[in-house]
Amino acid sequence: MRSSPVLPATTTAPAPPPAPTATTAFAPFARTVAVLSGTALLATAQLYGMIALLGSAAAGWHARPTSLTWLVSAFGFGYAAGFLLFGPLSDRFGRRRVMVAGVAATAVTTALVAASPGPDAALILRALQGLTIGAFPPVAMAYVAERVEPRRRLVTVTAMTTGFLSAAVLGQLAAQGLAATLGWRAFFLVGAVAFGAAALLLRWALLPDGPSTGASPAAAYRAMLPLLWTPGLRLLYLAVPTVLGSFVAIYTGLQLTGTTGLLGLRASALPVIVAIPFLTPVLARVPGPARVGLALALSAAGVALIGLLHPGTLLLGALLIAVTAGTAVAAPGLIDTIGSRAGAARGPAISLFTALLFVGASLGPQLAGALTGSGLAALALVLAGLLAVAALLVLASAAGTGRGTRR
């Protein structure tokens, strides 16, 4: 199975799927895939939606838009922490219980963001919002691996992947539309209601939790840090933050520089985002490191040309599609490669990957805020350099393993 640039495959190491018995059945397919993919879309839309709200929120609070980029970053840091925290906890307390509790808590934290009296309170609440919804993605993937019928798991993961990927575009479009008609707080009010409904639907759609595995969350946490220094993985981990960080940074830069036609530019990336998960079987024929390196090089070329050419709307849209395609191919390729090299430590290794991915996403807005004072060119060229270095790191990691395997 493959995954998306905003979601790992299984971020914990779930117990083997239970064999069906008279008392244990696989999850109902239609309602499971519908509720999980819908919640996936809601979850990550809260990260990207804030990018489109920087200007209107700044106007409401009489602040500078660049100072509010921390509201994107705070959510990303909280989200990353949630991935690390809740995956192992769900081994002990149950998948459905952790998902329902996390999504229900997110309904509350999202409503509190809408009620924020100022940027300082919003910063704390955005971090808390990211932390609570971080309970959903890793646990949902573990649930799919355990409770969905094997022949339907790939379809389920593809549907969830499409939800997470589409949020990159649909979250910004929804936020921009709601801000224009009802004010920026409406995005979070609508989101709070949607999360409340999602919690009820998850409780209805998912199978009840079985007995606790007795797994120790502390053991999973202790297994993560040494992986940063593991040969064959350390260069890959150095490359990870650039993947989503560059994607978030370029869209933040477009917002901060007042680029015209943002609605169309955001929407133009949607077809490629939806298409990439379905092209995964074809893309998987290319060895993992080569696939990731080429994808990062494509993103690097796209942002470099944005910086060098100062393109008009039509060409800018085409270049953003290239950046989006590179991002959508690179992240699952890294999951594939890291997971295969980690062996028995696959679960902790993927958890660490996800945390670093969202650390990058959290730093991207700060880079955009620092470099867009005189336009988009400086940001685009710096991002191109970072992506090029990341591509070289991935290719060097393949040489370092001394094997020309697919992964």
C-alpha cells in the first residue's frame, strides 16, 4: 500500500489482523471507507485552510499577515505531536475509542479557535487543535490494516489518501469562500460542526474495540529516536522536512504576496492531487530512491522557474501543478523506502517520518514570512535549493546502502 504526502501508511505497528470467526468480522466496507475518507479530508483541511485566511484574520485583528503565519505552524507542530502520541496509545486503549475521542475533542478545539479574541490565544488553540486531530490519521491507518477485508484495503487506503491530498486544495478553497461571504471565523465554526458529526459517524461506522493488546506505548516511543542515526535512514530523514515544507511555503508565499487569481491557482492542482494515488501502481515500478529523487527534482524545477520567470497566471498554474505532483509522489516514495529499510522497526520509523514531515510543514510558513518581503522570487529560489539538496540526499542514501534494490 502507498500513502499520501500528508499521511503515513501505518504509523504504529498494529497487531496482525484478526482472523474472522463467528464473533469477529471484517468492517462493513461502504460505510467504513466513506466515513474514514471524509474525516481525512476534514482533518488536513484545517492545516491548509489557515493559509487562505491569513489576510482576513490579520485585518480583523489589525495585525500583519506575516505575523500570523505562526497560526499555520502551530497547527502543524501539534499535528506532528499527535501522530507520535496517539498511535502507540491506540494499541493500549483501542482504535475506535482513540479516534472518536480525538475527533470529538477537535470539534471543541476548532470552535475555540473560532472564538479566539486575538492572535496569542489563537496560537495556543491552533496547537491544541492540531494535537487533538492528530489522533485520527495514524490510528485510522492501523484500523484499516486490522479490520478491513484484505482485498479491500488498497481501495480504502486510496480513498483516504485522496481525502488527505484533496484537503490541500479544498481546504484553501473552502476557507477562501467562507471568509469572503461570512468572515474568516466561519471556516472554524463550520469545521467544528463537521468534526462533531464526524465523531458520531465514526462511532457508528467502526467496529467495537477488541481486548487490549497490552502493548507498551513507552516502548514504541523509545524505539523512534535511535532511528535518526541508523545507516540507510539518516539521509532520508534529513530530506523529509523539505517535502511538505516547500509545498506549504510556496502556497503561503502566494498568499502573502497578494498573487492574483489564487482561487484558480488553488483549484488547478486538484486534478493532479486526485490522480496521483491511482497512478501509484505504475509509479511503483521505478525504484524507491530514484522515484523520490526525480519527484523532488521536479518540485525543485517548478519552484525555481517560478522564481526565475516571474510567470503570469497561466504558467504559474502549470508550474504549481509540477510542484504538487512532485510532492504527491515524493512522500509516499519516502514512506515506501523508509519502511522497507527499517525492517522490524517499520512502525516507529514511519511515525518518525510523519513527525518530521509536519515539522517541515510547520516551518514552511515561517520561511515564507521571512523571504517574501520583496516578492516571491527569493522564497522560490531558496525552496528550489532545499529541494535539490533533498533529492541528492535521497540518491546518496541509495548509494550508501550499496544495493540497487527497488527501495
